[in-house]
Amino acid sequence: MIKVFRGWIDRYFSDEEAVLLVVLIAASLIILLTLGTVLAPMIASVIIAFLMQGVVVRLRSWGAPHWLAVTLTSILLMAMLASLVLVLLPVIWHQSARFVAELPRMLGEWQDLLLLLPQNYPNLISEAQVEDLISVTATELGRFGQSVLSFSVSSLPVLVTVLVYFVLVPILVFFFLKDSSLIVNWVGSFLPHKRPVMSKIWQEMNQQIANYVRGKAIEILIVGAVSYIVFTLLGVNYAALLAIAVGLSVVIPYIGAAVVTLPVAMIGFFQWGWGSEFFYLMLAYGIIQALDGNVLVPLLFSEAVNLHPVAIIMSVLVFGGLWGFWGVFFAIPLATLVKAILYAWPIGVQEASHPKPGDEV
């Protein structure tokens, strides 16, 4: 057993760079799991700076000096944050208040529909089962209401934290964009000068992750905006809330579109019933999803991520369980990073025992 274990160590950890890579990965995971909340503004700033770096590169390609490109990018970020606070959030708040006010009416209609099921399908469902379902739903809604109330009571610290984020994050993003080269060189100074594995992983992942993250952010904005315009033209209630749900659904492949279909259908049904407007809504929603999957995604992600669907779903479950929304958002890039590490990992004994053609012995 010891011989097998020693052979495994010699095979995968005979290179000092492999040991250093393991240490860096373990240290990064420990820092994220233990200090993730404390470092959240820093992590958010790094992510946003990573997203905005493309704008800086594009402005510099047009002849703008670095300081001007960073300044214009920071102004663009501030304008986006101001639009979020002054335009989008009030609309979301207003529609959320309307939804909460009309929720009892919707629940009443839903209970009336459920009570008709035992009469129409007595062999499939009984009245007792319907009553149990209504009771469980009422209990869960009561808990949800208590959670909302407790959140509203304790929302002052949350608002203070959000205000700190809105002040601190743009400042950090500005300095990350301004001194990105200095920061990268400073981090590289602590690493070995010869690091072929790390360089290979970085070269393989840098462009791919950048394209994926920026493309996914653009996809969320486009799908959300188009959904809001379509829902507004159709006269759907809570168009902003549904549009945000549809936009965020693209974060989770295969699952998000299926899950968000339920609230879209429920809102349309409670508003119009089985009328022509409901079917127009579902048709428009289906067209949006079809155009997203068959037109927008191929345009934004020209280099497809070569991952099996099972690997994608597993990465969403694992990283989402670890880091919530951001884990879900970065599930595919992280899975691709794991794949790149596995493919680039140095294997000492195997390479020594199976020399490549042309190598000197």
C-alpha cells in the first residue's frame, strides 16, 4: 500500500510546480471559505474590473491613453450604477409591492382551481390530497411572510452595507483597472520564474474565461431588456420582475429556462386565464428562449466550452452550494479551469517512462 501511494505521489507531485499549484489552490479555497464575507467588496471589485477590462482595451485600441481609457470606463461604471439605483430599483420596488398586495387574490384563485381537480379527475386526485397541498402551501407562505417581515425590520444594516459597496467598489475597480499591470507583476514576483504549467493554464483560461464572463453579462442584459420590452408591449403585470428572472435564468444552463417558465406562465394565467393573451405571452417567451439559445449564444460564445452537460450541471450544484449566486455564475469557467489544470498537470513518472518521439535519452 505504501509503495502504491509513493508511486502515486511520484507520478503527480514529483514536480515542484505541481506542489506549489496545490498549495495555491488550497490557500485560495481556504481564504474564500473563511474570509469570503469580509473580502466580498474586494472580490466583487476584481470581478467587475475583469468585466470592464475589455472596455479599457477597446478604448486603448482606438488610440486613447491608458489614464483616459480607465477614467472613461470608471465613468461608464458609475453611470450604470446610478441607472440601477435611480431607475431600475424603484420600478422593482413598486412592482414587488403590487405583487405582494395581489398575492392573496392569486392564492384564492389557485385554491379554487385546485378544489376543482377532485371533481374533474376523481381517479387521479382526492379532495384530502388537495387540502393537504393547500395546507402545506399556506404554511410555507406564512414562513416566507415572516422572513420578509424580519428582513424588513433588520434591513438597516443591509442598506448600510449596500451604500458602502456603492462607494467602495467603484474606487477599488478604478485602481484595479489603473494598476492592473503592476498588480499582476507583483503577484508574479512571488511565483517561480520558470512556471510552464501555470503559464499554460493561464494562457488557456485567460481569454476563455474573459470571453465567457463578459459574454454572459451581455447575454443577461440583452435577454432581460428584450423580455421587459416584450412583456410591457403585451401588457403583462410585473414585467420588470419577470424580465429580471428571465435575464438571470441564462446563468444556469438547461435549468434556468425551465424553472423561470413557471412564474411567467402563472402570472399570465392569473392575469388572463386561458385566453389568447396567455398563449401570445407563452409564444413570445418561447421565441425569446429560442433566439437566445440558437442566435445570441453562438454569437457571444464563438468558442464553445467543451464540457459534458453532466459536468456543467455538477459544477453548478457544487460551486453554487459553496458560493451561492457567484458560484452559479462562475460554475462553467471554474469547471473549465479544473479541466485545464487536469490536462496541464505534470506527470513525472509517465513522461519519464514514455518519452516523446525525438526526445534525447
